[in-house]
Amino acid sequence: MPSFGTVTIAHDPQQPRIARLLLNRPERLNPIGNSTPGDIRKAVQWAEAQDEVHVVIVEGAGRAFCAGYDLMEYAEGVDDEGTMGDHPCRQEKTPWDPMVDYAAMKGHTEDFMSLWRCSKPTIAKVHGYAVAGGSDIALCCDLLVMADDARIGYMPTRVWGCPTTAMWTYRLGAIRAKQMMFTGDTIDGKKAADWGLANMAVPAAELDAATQKLAERIAGVPKSHLTMHKLVVNQVWHSMGLEQSQMFATIFDGITRHNPEGMWFRRYAQAEGFKAAVQWRDSGKPIPQGDEARALVAELEAQLAAAKSKL
């Protein structure tokens, strides 16, 4: 089984025309680390190179599809080695450089979009959670099959995030996309199917069988036909301005992480832990903004400096 860091991919044991791409950090709900987007692209390239593969199922190991970006790494600033440091998407230098952030996040967006651009249809099989950056991965796939009780959404739109793939509007339309972006709420698989975001939602126990059945139905179609149909549909979205939407979304995502509100969220996560920061963000409690956020950032930075001096 080919392994690319945080993901694996292999032919389905029952149907070699199907490849199964597995997000494989189950101990942390498959969070997106710095290498994950590139690992996904490498796995997609592997599937592209396999002449026998007609369709790719994208799934998550363990209890969830993907819980989004690794906030221990991106918000607290702690990497896999337990060290803290500067990062293009978490810049400590003042003023921050938006184009350094843009280059890094656009790279991640393009990696996720390899699922959308792949000549072979891709199916996201979602159980548990596909939230924040995890929803970007799911919505870059051509089709979406969800468990009834699975959750999908982009909670960081409340603070510290803007979906860089801009897929919500294209998948849902303006009215419902605005509802999701303004609230940061998640919806379950049943509602996602009702809204047309998911192709279908089924009881969790039937998710694998339903996804397999759909993949096998697609796998019987000649590859050239699948490629042509996918190119036609994708071209419609290109004509609607998908590339431009993603450019703005990726720039705005960087701003949300470096403006006063974003800096408050980061400092709060560093001082209290990302779980406490996420709990505040998702609770509905007003999020500090403007001068209030700036004052709290100063207090938190003093708190962090004092704690560091005691080490």
C-alpha cells in the first residue's frame, strides 16, 4: 500500500478499478498538518498513474473524515516536535507579509484541488466530522456521500478563517452559503443531502456499502468518458469565476489570521490551549474585535511572557 506521510492509497481489494485514499491520522481525527495537502496531491498523482483505476474514494481512518487544520500546530504554534516558531500562516513578525501567507495557503488550496482536477471522479465518504479545512477536502471531491449523523461545516468563519477553496457557494448557492459562513454552524448528513450539498446520506452502518455501490457503478464507465464529462462540468465553474473566488478567499483567509481578532484567537489558544479557544469560538459568545481584541492581545502576550520567564 503506497503511503505518503499522512495519507495512504491503494486499489480497493474487491474492485481494482476503485482506489481508496485514506486520511490516516486517526488518533487526532485526521487533522491537516503542514504536509497533509501535499500528501493528498501525491496520492492523487499515484491514482492518475494507475491505468486500471477509474474512480477514487476519499475517506478518513478512525472516528472521523477530517477535523480540519491541526490547531495545536497552526493556532498554538506547536509542531510535531513540540516546538514553537514562525510559520507563513502564523507570522509573528510585524507587519506581517500577506503574500508569504498567500503563497503557502494557495499551495494548500491547489493541493486540495488536485481532487477536483483529477481526471478520474473522486468521492468523499464522510463519517464523523468533515469540518473547517476538512470540509475543503470533502468539497473538492466530485461527489459527497455522508452518514446521516456526520457533521460538515466551517466553524472558523466565526474567527480565524475563510474557506480558501470557496466551494460552499458553488455547491450550495449564495443564500445557504451565506448562512453557513455567517454562523459557522455545521449541518448533519441528512440536511446536507436535503440542501443538495451531499449526493446522498445514509445510516452510518450503510455508509461504506452505499459509497462502494456508487463507485462501482461509476467504475464501469470508460475512463475517457468520465474524463470528458468531468472536464465539461468543471469548465462551467471555471467560467463562473472559481479561480478568482479562490484567490480572494485565500487572501482573506490570511487576513483573518493576522487581524486583531485573529491575533486574539491565536494568543488565547497559546495561553489557554486550542480546545478552550475553539470552545469560545463555537459557543456563540461574542468574539472580541477591534480595540477590545488589541487590548486582550496585549494582556495575553504579557501573560505568555511571564509564563516563559518562569521556565
